Amino acid sequence: MMVDSATAAGPGATSNVSPEKDASGTGNYATGGWKSEDGSFSCGYSSFRGKRASMEDFCDLKSSTIDGQTIGLFGIFDGHGGSRAAEYLKEHLFDNLMKHSKFMTDTKLAISETYKKTDTDFLDVESNSSRDDGSTASTAILIGKHLYVANVGDSRTVISRAGKAIPLSEDHKPNRSDERKRIEDAGGFVIWAGTWRVGGVLAMSRAFGNRLLKQFVVAEPEIQEQVVDGESEYLVLASDGLWDVVTNEDAVAIMKVEEEADNATRKLAETAFFRGSADNITCIVVRFNHDKQGVDSPLPSTAAQA
């Protein structure tokens, strides 16, 4: 079974769309989408367990109106070592961010402080656990026309501008020269163990959680800021289950073909699966509607049997 869900937010409210289990209870596939109240953007998501035995990806999409400005928050959280860190981020990261006193006035500072505090909070919650879950976070925060993309780990965000694919995040891999130096300066090491790994264990250099490697594997985000103008077409955020087999350019080409954002996410997930992705696949597409502001057209909730 495949369940499509969609939610639209009213003034001053937030909408929260995240992967739901399908009717069989397996969580194999979830998809949905909605349009912002003012029509300035539409978005969709698809989350697919794929060839993995369990689902460790989560995503979160929220919309709100604050001081007359439309706010959009979009996040991909790819868990490793279990799903608890990724699920914790889905439940808490954006709520914490919107409560930050400088969310509207100094958004980059608010993002940086909220990422680190949420990581600390998760480690506190898990302090008595024998598990050591971790998660990436690739997020896009849209405040009016200002876009802030923050990344921790190897999920990725790409924007289509005038038909060109432009990455707005750089994967945090242990063999990145600056990341390797930071890890080694902190007393850690990076070695090849099938791929480059921190301490021979983790194949990314930044993550939430991972308390046993926390001295080296930080949750400090790298943040890029953009102005959304007439050349800004689509935004895609995805876990590495997509990016392992789909290039930035291919993702943009797929988005161009699909008019609706939710259809684009389904096409991206299907493409990654049929190209042989062995991982969970979760993606979000945001379409900037420069000529349709003021149109409120939420997508209806539907359910279809596959």
C-alpha cells in the first residue's frame, strides 16, 4: 500500500508533513506534498525504504507565517546505527529553531546554536542507552526570499538556477582535507576501511549523536545563504540513497520534467532505486512559484493502493 498525505498551513500556523507508515505497517513508502498559503512555493516529499531491511531516514516539512512573512522549513535526516537520532531531529530540530530568540533577526546564528543544542539534548536523552545512533541533517530554511541551507553529514541540498544544478552543501566526508585536519587536530584519525572512516568506524565526518566519536564528529553546520530570485527554480534535498546514484545534474533534469513537486520526488526516488541504490531513499523538492503568489491551492489528501 502507498499512502499520500498532504497538509497546508493557515496564517500563523505550522504544517508538519513527515513519512507515515503505509497501510501494511511496514513503512516501505510514503509520499505527499502541499503548497504554501501565499502560493510562493510548493513542496513534496517521498521516503522509500528501498533495499534496506529497516527504515532509518526521516524528513520534516513545515510552513508558517511570522510577521507577515511566509516561512518554510525542510529537512532530511538520514540515520545510521539505528533510527533514533534521525527521528529525534524530525521531532525537535525545527521546533527548537523556531523558538530561538534570534530566528528572524539573525537566522544563521540561530541555526548554528540550535543544531548544537539539539545534538547535546539528544545525547543527554540517550546517555543511558547502550546504542550509539547518529544522523545527518540537511535543511533549508526559507524566510520570505531569503534561503538558508545548513548541512551536517552527507545528505545534500541542490538548487536549480536558470537550469543549472548548483550544490548548496558539501558532503562531510572524512577524506575532505579540511575535515581530516580538524579530526586529527582533535586527536582522532581517519583510515581506509572499505571507504574513508573516522576512527575506522564512521564514513562521515560530522553528525548528530555518535557520542563515542563526539570529540571528532561534530554537529556544527556549514551554512550557505541565497536570495530566491527569478532564476531560482527548484530545490532538492535528499539522503545519500539518492546522491549515491543520481548526479546533481540528473536530479535537476528530472525536476524539470515534472510540473508538480510531489511528482518530482516520486520520480527521483524511483530513479535512484532502479539505478541500484542499496540505501533508504528520501527526498524533498521545493518549487518556487514566482508567478503564482497569492494562490492557495493545497493538495488533497489521498490514499491509493499500489
